[in-house]
Amino acid sequence: MTNSARAFPLLVSMLAAGATSMFFSPGANPQATTIKPGSGEDLRAAYATPTDIAEGKKVAAASCAKCHGLDGVAPANAKGVPHIAGQRPAYLHIELRVYQTGARGENPMAGAVKYLSDDALMKVSAYYASLEPAPPANPRTVKAAPAKPDPLSAGKAAAAGCAGCHGQGGVSTTPGMPSLVGLDPKYLVASMNAYKSGNRKDDMMKTLLAAMSEADIANVALYYALQKPVRAKTPAPGDKEAGKAASATCAGCHGDSGVSGNPATPSLAGQDAQYFAAAMKAYKDGSRKDDTMKGPAVSVDENAVKNMAAFYASQQPQPPKVRKPLTTAEWAQRCDRCHGVDGNSTDPRSPALAGQRVDYLETVLRAYQKGTRKSPQMHAMTDGLTDADVANLAAHYARQKPRAFVYVVLPPKK
């Protein structure tokens, strides 16, 4: 939008849809003394004048249109190329500078902007931001991944047969049977797979787990990890104070008071005392193989083990650092905090996601996950996404109606 006559109708439609628009006067001065051109706070592209936008169009025709089109709508066969029409201006400017520095490696984008001045980058960003966005994807052609059962409900159902030995919610009431609550799912998955493969010996456990798929095992582990941690409801004879002293060397792996900070190492807090003693005996005589545990188990006598078991059984277990899987709607709510409602960003530095190509969104999300595209915030946000989450989020935003960034040209002061 390069003049107020075109901007006003679009503004009305945005407000009617409940979106929040950005207003910038070309007469205002965005270059405050604390903002350096080229910095992440550089908003010059958001304050572009009609002349800037017209000059940006010339830059686009020469350097960008081959891939992105002069209208900013990537051709259907240009896989992985994003739509940039209506994209937020300061964001485009920032990203073009990133490509220019070579931080994204050698690629067509780096070559296209390599010799452009920062002024040209600013103006071409403003030009593409001024265009009408591409229409949203057709829901019939861009579909979410097939719905899967809620893993927590599935885990509860799969764990129903475990309650007879391990107690409701994984809290043991049978001496000699371990509590499962408070254990990290990574540890539980590894333990169940060890029983299933026969590396950890227990015929009953091997038989029970033989019927479970990988998904079943993961869901059961998640279910127990998310239950409220409670101490095992079993007797724990022994001297707790003596056990505390004897277990001092265990804290390096199992954590203070038996609460492990390592997902691969089990927490011992609140564990059944008889099970703990049996496990230490198995490590000591070699019937349970673990080179790391062999030495510590050999170094303590039976009475010390009894006291250690009493100490750990008396400690309060803590929930592992694991969160309940989110639905696509819940993930989108988190994304919308920065990217705007339905992916329509109201911050010129944050990219709009609404109406973006689904293949591009999937590629970018996975790049942030792997760390090949650098952003500590985005890496943290995408770290917990499954492949289905990535596909569903990309499809969700591709189907949203995009709202343009509006330049409102104000009359000069009289």
C-alpha cells in the first residue's frame, strides 16, 4: 500500500477482523540516538515513504523477483521459497542483513543480496511489506497430520495392568516392588526396553512388555512421569541418619536427597526400601549388569544398604522435568504471543506466519530445532515439537488469513 487512498480500506478490514495494525508516519524520525542503523532495533523499513517503496520495487525487480515474484508470492513449484508479500518490514530487513553477512551459508539468497547497500535492503523490505499478502492455503489441500490418541490417556490405559504390582499411579504398596512415579520417562523407557530385550532379567516383565509397542512404552513412561510424586507406602526399616551419611557419594549421580537431575539416572527419593536393597544386591553379585553401579554396590555392606534404603524411602520425590504434550491449538497460543493472533504479527520485527507456505514453515521449524538456523528463543520453543506437531503447526498457520502491514501516509503539518 503506497498511499492513504489504498491503505484506508485495508485498515478498516483489519480492524473489523479484530486485528491490531501498526501505524507509522513517514514524517516521524525512527532514528533515535540510541538506535543504530543495522541493529535489531532498526525500524527504518517500517517508516518508509512512498518514494522508498517505489525505489524498493526496482531493487526487487532486479534482485528478488526471479524466486519470490515481483508480487512477493512464491510460485507453487518453488519448494521452500516463502511468500514475502505483506511480511513485516523490519523483520525482512533484519533477515536480509543476516543473509548478507553469510551467517546462513552460501546459498542463492546470500548471492542475491551480497552487493546491495543497506539502504537498498531497507527499501526492498518496505516494498514487499507494502504488498497484499498471498491468500491462505485451501484447507482441502493443506491438511493437518492424522489425529493421534492423547498420549497421556493412552499411557494410563496401557499402564492399567501395571497397577497390581506397582500401585495406582505408580506408587508402590508392595514391599519389593518399585514405585514408578517421579521417574524421568527417558529412564523408564530405557528400563522397559531392557526388560523387553532380555538385557535386564525378569521373565514376567519381559512377557508383559512383549505385547507393548514403542508408542505404548513411551506413553506409559509419560503417564507415570506426570503423576503426583508420593513416597512408596511400604515399610523402611533402618537408620535414616546413618543412611544419609552412607549415601553421600551417591549424590553425584542420583542428586541430593535422591532427586536426580539427569534423565538417564533414576531418582531414588521415596523409592521402596526393599526394592532398593534388592537392586544393590543384584549390582553387587553381577546379576544386574552396570559397570557404573558395580563399584559403589561392592563398597557397602548389607547393613549400610539397609540404612541407605531407609534414608531414600523417607525423602520426598519430585516431579521430573517433563511437560504434558500440547495440542496444536495450545502450541499455536504460545506462538501467537510473539507472532500475533493467528500468526498476524503486530510487531514489525516479528514475522507474520499467517498464509505462509506450509513447506517453508516446516523447513524453518526443523531448522530451528536442529540449530542450523540460529535463535536461542526459537530453539527452546521448538525443542519439544514432534514431527506431527511441526506438520500440524505449519498447516494451521498456512490456513490462516494473512493481514497486511499498513503504511498510513499522513498529511504534512501546516
